Amino acid sequence: MGDLETRELRYFVAVAEELHFGRAAQRLGIAQPPLSRAIRQLERRLGVQLLDRDRRGVALTGAGGVLLRESRMSLDAVAAAARRTRRAADLQRPLVLVAKSGASHELLQRLLASSAADTDTAPVEVVLCEVGEQARYLRSGRADVALMHRPVDDLAGFDTEDLCTEGQVALLPSGHPLAARPRLTLADVGNVPDLPIARWPRLDGSYPDGPGPEVHTQSQLAQLVALGKTLLVIPASSRAWQWPDHVAVPVVDAPDVTTVLAWPSGHHSSALAALARAAAELRNRPPAAPTR
């Protein structure tokens, strides 16, 4: 069996995501018959069945699920290689840093100020994203470096520079009885009948079971807390986006969270090295302690 081609992977991903040959063909801009032939040829080459087909539609087999995951990664890597190659040819381009909106705000300010004071550091362009998206930006080549958090973010395949370690707080609606407490424990916030804890996506994009709402964006989360519909536990520095309707209370037994500067392993440049040096210099200067 020869190597798989990116065209075959793109065809398979379209069918696997649409679970409909007609819609997949329309998405790809090709006719349906050649798409069906290409998928059957791919199955013959691999010697496995990738799709279950019946009158009700199309479904992925176990092997198809594996190929979908691997195909997405491979196509992302090809696209990232093209983006990084183009950007490497532009010596005047800024370094693109991606960070979760609202997270590590004060630390990001200090990192940018330290970077700007270093004449060896390239200008830094900041891109703000939603929960858990930093790894995708790095792997796709849309960003050079990211602010991420251990152990909650996916750091596989990245080099890192630790910046600071901090505790966590519970973000609560200001009128809730728990908001008047000086400190809380995970047991206190883990099963509040009238205030279920928000459910963040896992690293694979799925959500844990529970009564709390599935959270997709920071703005959605902020409003749900203000409306008294949920609470959440977050790193103390993330309360920079706290609304007047919120109160942050320390959760004394929550695991510490370490903010790191992360970039793809094996990718080096003078601009990235200078930013990593600036980050290392901040390690012994932790953010100011938040006030209630």
C-alpha cells in the first residue's frame, strides 16, 4: 500500500463529518459518484471498512473514527507547515501570541511590556481565543506561541516556559450565600443544588456529565454566573473579566494552576527565543494578589 494522499484524507474527512455523501460532495465542490469511488478505493487500499452504509445513512466504524482523528491531525500539520513556511520568509512579521480571552490578563500585560523593552524581540500580535483553543492555533500554524495552563490545557507536543503558579477561586453570583464566605472548598462548590458548576469541554472536546450548563464562550459563562445559573472554579488571575454581579472566593483545596508560555516543539527563532527570555524573567515576579 502506498502513502495516503492529502486529497484522499480531505475527501474522507468531509464524508466523516457530514455523514452524507451528497453534502460532502457539495462541500468539496465535486460530483458525488467520484467521491463515492474514492472512499471505496481508500477502504480497499487500507483493507478496512471505514463507513457503515445503509438506507438510513452513513456511520463511522471504529476504524473510521481512528482515521478521522488521524486525518484531521495530518491535514492540520500540512496546513501548518505551509503557514509557517510563508511566515518564515517574512522577516518583518510580528510574533503571533494566542491567549484565552480574560485569562492571565495582568501577566500578559507584563509580558508584552517586558518584550517591548527588549530590542531583540519582534513585535507581538495578540490573538484572543475561547476555552481550550490555544493548542489548535499552535498546531495549525495560526500562532507561534501561546499562554496556556497546566494541568487544564493540552500541552502535548509543545515546549514550555513556566511563568507563575497560582490558586483558584470560585466565581459566584454576588447574591448567593456562598459569596459571603471568606473561603470555600471543592466540596462546598461541587454539589450546590441551586447553582450547578459549569461544565467546560475536555481536551477531546466532549463535556463531562452533570446538571450544569455546557460552557462554550467566556461571555456566555459570565452572563450565566450573573444570572445565578451556574458557578465555576478558575485560576485567580482569570477573574480579570469579573462582572460587578460576580464575587470571587478562594477555593483552598483546589489544585494549583501554572501559566506557561508554550510553542511547538522543535520550532525555534530568534524572536521566539527573545520572548521566552522575557517570560523567564517574569517568573520571580508573580502577579499582584487579587482583592475581593
